Amino acid sequence: MAGAALKPGERVLDVGCGCGQTSLIAAAAVGESGRVTGVDLSGPMLATARARAEGLGNIDFVQADVQQHDLGEGAYDIAISRFGVMFFDAPDIAFAQVHRALGPGGRLAFACWQGGAESEYYQVPRAAVAPFVGPDEPDDPDAPGPYSLAEPGKVRALLGGAGFTDVRLERVDEAAVSGADAADAAAFRLTSPSFAGLLKDLGPEDKAKAADAVRQALIPYETPDGVLLKAPAWVVTARR
């Protein structure tokens, strides 16, 4: 959110807003004179977001696919996303849509993961489920997924092709908090897009065993501040 540098009165588009945490932070930053619209495909996540935002007059949520939905032309001052832009089937179209939605001088700020090989956040739970779903397969660089924007050259090409300028990537190496304890972190990771698809074909017994394996693997990473795992990321900023 520091990269977004939100100001009072700004109109904010939160892409892939999920359960609304970043949208709520943005709403507080822009104040009553500003406006935040969160967009996501997941109905259940948006239901949680709406419940969290109940009573706030400067925030709304839309269930839509950014690749297809009419976001409006020049309707926003800034588009933000926290790990919500890596799963587009057609990222070139998605970023062109976001570019169109920004007014002159509009800004883009998002966080995306660096390569999974460096990430405890991915590798620890992935190794735990390997006995149940098999080893990791090499990433298809053109396929949607958590590390689809890990390569800086690809990010610059996509954003430049969509019309953005002044594209910058800042490396962030802070540990990510995955949950209050190992059980909480395991539940969170296994419902993420990265893992839900891996486990979907398992029977109930194997799925429960896989979940317990992830929980046990995360116990060594428990701290008084929660479960902390290294999760290298990029903070990407650009201008319309």
C-alpha cells in the first residue's frame, strides 16, 4: 500500500480484491471524499468483503471478470492489487482494461510473487502435499498462476503493451504472515488458488491427510506474531 501512495479524495479500483482487506485500507486512506470499488470473481469472498465494509459509504464491490467487464473509461485515479493480477487467462487484455479505466496521469500499483523456488510460502506446503498429488511440474510461463508475473521483463512488456509508462519493480523480501498458528495457516494456504486446484481430485480421507501434513510442516514456522514464511515479492508501479 505504500507504493500506492493513496490520497484523500481519490477514486480507487482494487483488482482481485478477495475478502476486501486492501479495499478497506484504501477506503480509510481516501476518506469520505474518495471512493473504492473492489472487483473479484469470487462470490463467497465478496460476501465477506461486503460484511466487513458494512456501514461504510465510500466502498462498493462488484463480482466481475476484469478481462471482460466494462470498468468505465477514466473512472479511477489509481488501480491497486495485492496478489490479484497473476491469474488472468489474458493478462494483456486485463491490463489494457485497467489502463482504459484510469484517467489521465492515473497510477497502477500492485504486488505479485517472485519465483516460487525462492518462496517458503509456496515450497513448504507444496512439499507437504507432494506425497498425495505428485511433485511440482515446471511452470508454463504463459499460463495463469501465482508466479506468472515473476519475470520483470514480462511485467514490463505486458504493462508497456497495455499503454503504461514509467514501469518500476521493487523487490520486497519480508516474511509473509500466513496465519495465527499452523492450523490456521494450513487452512488458509489450502483454500488459495495455488492449492485448491491441486487437491480437488483427492478423496475426503486423502484430502484430510494432506491438510494435516501441511499443518505439521508449518509448525516450525510458528512465532508469537503468527506463522512467518519467506515470500519474495515485487511491488510494481506504473503510470497511464
